Amino acid sequence: MDRFEAMSAFVAVAEAGSFSAASRKLGTPLATLSRKVSELEEQLKVRLLSRSTRQLALTDSGQEYLTVCKRLLDELHDVERQLSGEYRAPKGELVVSAPIVFGRLYVMPIVVAFLRAYPDVQVDLRLADSVTNLLEDHIDVAVRIGDLPDSAIMAVRAGDIRHVVCASPAYIAAHGAPAHPSALVDHDCISCTALQAPHEWTFKHGNQIERYKVRARLVVTTAEAAADAAIAGAGVTRLLCYQVARAIGDGRLALLMRDQEPNPAPIHLVYPSGRLVPQKLRAFLDFALPRLKAALVFEA
């Protein structure tokens, strides 16, 4: 039995929650994974997983061994990367994660320029609005918008993102501009469920954040759809500033109720802590950070 292969199989099954899910993720036959974990249990003379027809659970020994396995496999991975030269020069694959719209508008141009500057690096850019787990998903660096509750990551701040309310000049000419959030119940509103509850938006009132009812005549699931509908004159929408920056800059949308905006949300580049930083990651941080800071200047 290859001990490290068996440990990797055990970790994959434990994290996936089932042999079948781990098999699909790794592209390894189900029988092979089951055999490797069984051999590992026989070698250790302890039960690591409690199996039933409906669920799979770690035993107490399995939970303890999982922690040890993950640490040892991470250390082995680091040693292999050191030997391959990743810690001496920027080379190898860099996995980057970012929100969909922000990634397309701001991260992609930086990645393209980075690839030109570092020909020995390959980038796997993953765009998703869900919050990813850096370690479980093997992500080197991610863009995070909002507060960072996870203390197990390193973070460098790139700037701030504002929540803005806007409508097209044509809509404002026909319906007027709401002067206060309480007036939104009398306006056609476009809600994006990826950012807020559809019928209730938050605004700043003094030092407090208050919720106001809105009349959501159109509810969409993406920021692009909400922006397009607002540009077409369908109503008032509330999005993140970068999602409508171009439309505001060229006059297709106008900002409303600037003094009622909530406090800006911070935006960071985050990466796993407690490990050596490969040169490819260090190079990307040094390359991307000043460019992101310059791109995030939003003066609309």
C-alpha cells in the first residue's frame, strides 16, 4: 500500500462526505477509493469512517487522523513545490478566484497582463459569486468583497466598493428622482437577489443602517440583468458601484441618494496563511495590487 495515496484518498472521501462524491471529484474508480481506505484502516488497526447505507461519518479517531493527514499532505506538497522551483522563481499554475462581474471587468485584464509578464506561469481563473474555501478548493488567491471573518487567511486590502442607487435619465424624467429611501415604495424598483432581499433594501441613517421597503416590479438574479433593465428605463436599481461604473460614466444611468449610501465594503486579495508563499503568488500580489487599487477609484 502507498501510504500517501491512501491518506489522500481518505482525505478526499472525508471532505466530500461520500465515496461516490470523492470518486467523481478525483476521477478515480469508486472501488479503488474504497480499497485504499480499507487498507489504511487495516494498517492502522482502527476504524476511520463509520459507514451505513445512508451516510458516511468520521469516527473520533478518523477526525483526529484527518487533521494529521491534511497537515502532512500540505507539508509534502510544499516540499515538492520547493524542489520544482516554485519558491525560487515564478512558475507553475496559479489558481485565482473572483466574483463573476468583478472578475470579468477588473481581474481578467490584470491576469492577461500578468501572463505576458510571466511566461512560466499558467493561471486558472475561477469566476463565481459564492465564497470559496481556499484550502479545500486549492485556490492560491481570491478576491473577497466585504468583511473577512475567517482569521485563517492572509489579506491585503485593495480598496472599497460602494452600494449605489441609480436609474436612467429617461426614468427620472418620467417619474422623478426619489429623494429618500422611504419614497422607493412609490417607484418601480429592480432588485438583484444576488445582492439583497428583493423587497427590502438597506440604507444609512446617521450612524445606523436601516431597512426600507421597496416596490420590486422586477426581480432578477444577476447584476448585469438589473443594470440592463435600469438602462432601458424599467426602474430604480441598487447595485455595487463597479457593476454600473461604465453606464454612469457615459450617462446611461444617474446616481441617486448619494448621502444615504451604506458604508463602503472593503475589497481584499486573500490567500492561505501559515505556509511559504510561492514566487508565482508573490509576483501576482505585487503585480495585481497596485493595478486593482488604480482601477477601483470610482468618482461617479
